[in-house]
Amino acid sequence: MRALRVADKTLEKVEAGILSITTILMSVMLVSNAISRSFFNKSWPFTEEIGKWGIIVMTFMGLGYAARKGMHIEMSGLYDLLPKKAQRILGIFVNLISALVLIFCTYLAIQYVQHLHTTGQVTTILRWPLYLTMMVIPIGFFLASVRYFIDFGKRIAEKE
């Protein structure tokens, strides 16, 4: 159990690091490109492509991180009106369904990445293999599903 907690904390730090570095690098690069375009009339063609990749990383790696921190969208109007026992049951159901949907999304994303690898698609400007940039999609879905399965287990284990 202790090893799982250590792995969870390590994974949380890695996720936060990836999100922080991606945000900082995108900001610096896109602002630098805007300055270059304004003062030197020269735009860097690769910035749009790297910016798109950064958005993909932040979206799908952020999915797992948001699920971990409980910062995902919640519709709690009905939930708040329910008695505690019903809230627990609904919470178990929501976590399980969310985890299963995200596992299915992981499967679809893996199929998509395999398709990109098979077709050999590359990015327009930098000519990077597209499947390398899209691999964060199944990783993000998988991390989010793991978090929902953990929350599901916690809800089952908690006492009423």
C-alpha cells in the first residue's frame, strides 16, 4: 500500500511538471513569435505546430491531473439535495461509469495512434511523426480512468 502511495505521489509530480513545463514553453515561444512578427516582420512557422501540440498535451495530460485534484466539471445540484447514503451510491456509480467511459476512450485513442503510425502521417512543418505527438491522448485518458477507478475503490471502502 505504501508503494502505491509513493508511486501516486511521484506520478502526480510528473504530471504537474509536464503541465507546468508545457505551459511555460508555449507561453515563451508564442510571445517570442509575436514579438518577432511585430518588430522584425518575421514569423516563426513552427510555432503554430508546436502550439497545437502543447494544447493537446495540456488538454489530455490535464484530464488526468484534474481528475486527481477533483477539478473536473461537476453538476452537483441534484447530488447536494440527496441524503448521504444516496450521495455515496451515486458517487460510486458516477466514478465507475466515468472510469469505464475513459477506458473506452483510451482504447479508441490507441486505435487512432496506431492508425497514424500505420499511415506514416507527419506534421506539416516540422515533419515529426504525428503518432508521436498524439500518444499523449491515450496516456491522458488512461491516467484519468485510473484516477476514477481509485476514487471508485475509495467510495466502496468508505464507511457510511
